[in-house]
Amino acid sequence: MKALLRAVVTLMVLVAGWQALVWATGLPRYLLPGPLAVAEAMQRQAPLLMVHGLTTLAEILIGLVAGVALGGISALLLARFRTARRWLMPLLLVSQAIPVFALAPLLVLWLGYGMVSKIAMAVLVIYFPVTTALFDGLRRTDPGWLDLARTMDASPAAILWSIRLPAALPAFWSGVRVAAAVAPIGAVIGEWVGSSSGLGYLMLHANARMQIDLLFAAVLVLGLFAVTLYAAVDALARRALPWQPDTQPAEDSNP
Amino acid sequence: MLAPMLAMTPLSVTISRARLTYGGTRLFSDLTLELPAGRTTCLLGPSGVGKTTLLRILAGLAEPEPPTEVVTDDGRPLAGRIAYMAQQDLLLPWLTVLDNVLLGDRLRHRRPGPARVEQARALLDRVGLAGRERDHPAALSGGQRQRVALARTLMEDKPLVLMDEPFSALDAITRLRLQETAAETLAGRTVLMVTHDPLEALRIGDRLHVMTGRPAIMGPALEPAGPVPRRVDDPDLLAHQAELLRRLAE
Ligand SMILES: Nc1ncnc2c1ncn2[C@@H]1O[C@H](COP(=O)(O)OP(=O)(O)O)[C@@H](O)[C@H]1O
Ligand SMILES: [Mg+2]
């Protein structure tokens, strides 16, 4: 409850600062609209924001699910098979040296203007954090547990499934948190490069027509998606790991 | 109370001419230790002498060098016939107490049937944890967690039990209580217990060996009289303690 109150206060201070900036600079509405103007645009253009918002939301969610699944499977394969480690690890590292956003035009060229190229973009930015987080977690199993499992005649598959994977879940979920934070960026960048729908498309469109209040409204909707998504993933992670003690530092949880 | 579960006749195990070198240092090169059937053998020695290493060889967790030989009295290899308990309880925090006791079944892809679950409950009862089956390890004290580990070890029901300083992380009173539970529940099994505590060895050991030096040599067996667990104020025990401390200090 207190956290909610703090969030509301922070939000109010930010909005007040925004309004103060508008007054202080005296910038015209088509360069820097005030919070009221944006709220008005949001209300006026609600159907439009809704349609484009849904497109982007679908891209983000599908990208998140697909990226997390692909990353999770890759990490398990890497942990389980030495051959997979030998061949895929260098590939994984090299792929990180390429700025994935630079691939966006190619993706649009290959996969078209529709949602698929945006989903692919989101998957690309999600894949690496999830894979490395889970793989690191799988490699850091308490050696005492592994010793115990070996004395119990456990097969490597059983050890992976019953010990290493559950032990790596906290690491996996922190990877998913990162993924949830970057997925909206991936989707919107894909939309900027080429699309006919989505919040990114709406932003470009509004920008070109000097509808800056609509541009701001679209950014706000995107921000709302990002925050909600992160909170949802965080709640999910806590539910999935009830045995995990809260890792918040002590001075953070005390008022 | 649960009837003794000893399905098998106790096994006697001998490791002889054991040799192991770590990074150019020979830990031991001609070490022999006999673990008589159905008895508890305690292994004492200064820290770093190689007690854990010797136990890990028997557990199949460390590879000895030739001419090391591990011989059982039934002639079959030891692999798959040991239960292992370490200084840390090694409980899995995401499993309940009951599922931790049943971990071996799960790891061997055997879904524990009602009989096994009943057995696990009975063992938990026997180590004094009835009613805590559904709890997670985080809700238990250090002593209770080590009791769960003991129940898990007994659940494995293996002919040879290997314990590496199982109670050394516990406070003195908790340790005394656990020694009693362990002595009662392990009675009739072949046990090797490594410990650095002479009193612990004297309370629950049938045969005590002191391992010293580098390369290490195995001292002769000391066999205190009387049934285990022995009382802390047993005068015989106190006399032996002085002797053990003298051997340890050599
Ligand atoms: N895996 C290992 N690699 C290298 N040295 C080791 C390893 N395990 C143990 N040692 C060394 O072997 C010696 C004996 O260790 P250990 O058997 O644990 O002694 P103890 O249990 O008697 O205290 C120590 O000096 C230790 O540093
Ligand atoms: Mg040791």
C-alpha cells in the first residue's frame, strides 16, 4: 500500500515538473504539449490508440513468449550436451557482437511489413538475456547437491531436470525480467523501420503531421504497457519461486 | 516405532593400499581401512589430512590411483550401494521435507508409491519430525534440517553409510541429541563417519581410527566398550578421550 502511495507521489511530481517545464520554456503546443493537452489527445484519440496499441501489445507478448521459450530450450541444450556447447556458444557470443537493431531493416525485407518481422525483432532482443541467464544458473549448481545426486545413482538427465533446473530458476526469472523490459523496445523499433500499424507506426505518423500531443499519448501508452508487463512478470516470478528468500537488500525493505 | 528396515545382511568393506596425489602432494600412499559389517567406524584426524578424500573415494566421488583396492565381503562392487551424508544438509529448498526424504526415488525416476511415502513418514517420525512433512526446509532449524538429511540417508537403505562430519555445524546440545538419534537409527548398519570431535566418535563409534601425517597413516583401531550411544559422563569414555587427544596431537 505504501509502495503504491509512493508511486502516485512520484508520478504527480513528474507531471508537475512537466507542466512547470511547459510554462517556464513557453514552447508552443506543437513542440511540447502539457500534460493536460496530452490527456485530452489520449481521450480524443482513444480508439486509434487502442487499435495500434493492441497490435504492439500482441507483438510484445508473442515475442516474449517465443523468445523466452527459445532461450530456455537453448540454455537447457547447452547445459546438457557438450557438443551443443562447443558449436553454439561461439555463435551465441558472436551474435551478441552484432547490434540486433541494425538487423531490423533486413527483417522487414525478409518477413514483410506485418507483425511477423516485429515479433522476430522482439525475439532477437529477448533471446540472449534469457539464454545466458538460465545457462549461467544451470552451471552454478551447488557441487554438494551434485555429489549427493551422484551417490543416489541419478542420470545426467534426472540431475538436470530435478536439481540443476529448479536451482537455476531464480537466475532464469531475472533473465525474463530483463526480457520483459527490452521486448517493447524491440517491437517498436521493428515498427519504426517499416509497418502499417502499431504504436511505433502511430508515433512516426503523428510526428510527421506535427501531432505532438498524439505522439506523447502513444509514448505514454507504450510506457504503461512496459510497466504493467514488468510488474506482471515480477509477480509471476514471485509466485513461481515461493521458496526463494526475497533478495531485496535489508536497507531497502526498511522504511 | 518402526521395525529395523535392514533388508540386507550387513556388508563389510575394506579399502587397501589406497593412494592419492593432489597437485604433486601425496595425501596417502599405502592406506588401509577396514569397515567391519554392521559396525560404526569413526575416522578422526587433523584438518586437511585427507579424511574427506578417503570417504569420497568410497563414495565413488573421487578417483583413487593404483594400486588402490576397494573390496567387499560379497565380492560385488560398491557402486550404487552407499548412502552419503555431508556436513551441509544439502536439502533442496524447493522441495518439501517429505519430498527431500524421497529425493533418491525421484532421481532414479521411480515415482514413490504409497509404501515408500509411508516409509518416509515413519523415518521422519523416527528422527523426531512428525507433522513437519509439508514444511519447506527454510522453515526448519539447523538441527531439524540435519535430521531430515539423516532421514533421507536412512531412506536410501544402502548397505554402507558414509557420513562426513554430519553434525559439526550444529551447536553442542543439538549435536548431542542428534548423535543419539543417529546411533539408534544406524544400529546394525555398516557406517563410516568422519568427525573431528573425539567425544562424538566415542559416543557413537564402535571402532575409532586416527589418521595423521602426510602421507597419512592410519592408526590402530580403538574399541571403546559398551553399547552406543554412550553417556557423556561415562568414566571409560573420558579416559579414552585423553588417549584420542594424545594420538591426534602426535
Ligand atoms: N579436489 C581437490 N583438488 C586438489 N586438492 C584437494 C582436493 N580435495 C582436497 N584437496 C586437498 O587434499 C587435502 C586433504 O583434504 P580433505 O580430504 O578434505 O581433508 P580433511 O577432510 O581431512 O580435512 C587438503 O590439503 C586439500 O587441500
Ligand atoms: Mg573434511
